[in-house]
Amino acid sequence: MSKKVALVGHCGPDSSYLRMAVNKALRDAKVVAADDDSELKQLLSDGVDLLLFNRILDYGFRSDEGVDVIRQLRAEHPDVKMMLVSNYEDAQDAAIQAGALPGFGKREIGTPRVTQVLREALGVTEQV
């Protein structure tokens, strides 16, 4: 069964790069987007393996800060894996404190480190 990864609050170009990064880590992963709270709620209801949050979210979310939404979702969905995509170390630290897994920055997309971090988050030990 393929893994489902949701890109939460990312613009088109970033989504494209993130899709490539996820598919590099796991070729058969299903990558979907959540562009507002209702789409995110539906994904959580349907089941998702990993949520990749943008640091700053567009309109349509309960907060414009990815870390705030991570914090709120952690209380509501304690078993859902989440990461923040941000180049800012302080934002990464805040996301981890809010309950996210260690994430990565946009400048790192395409690197072996990001491939490894995504594989670990998805519970994949080798390419499928």
C-alpha cells in the first residue's frame, strides 16, 4: 500500500519541488495538497501518513503560522506525523516543540538528507 503525504499550505512552485522530493524518497507515494482547513480536515479523516507544513500558510487555515496548526493538530491527532518545511532554525525548533518531527528547509529539497528524513518519517528503509 502506498504512503500518502500531504503538502499543507504550499504555493505551486514549492509544491512541485516537494512532490519531486517525496517521490525521490518513495516512488509510489501519493502526494496530495491541502490548501485550506476543510481539505486538511478531510485528509485527516481519510488517513494520511505525513503532513508537510509550510511555515507561513495562505488564507483558508485556522492560523497563518504552520507551527500553530501543528500545535493544534497534535492535541487533536496525536498519532499523525508532521514536519515543517522552513529554512529558519527557530521555526524548526518551535515545530519540534509543538510535536512535529525534525523537518527541513526549502533550500535542502533534493538533497540526500531530505530523502533520508522523508524515508524515516514514512517508515521506509529502502526505495520501493
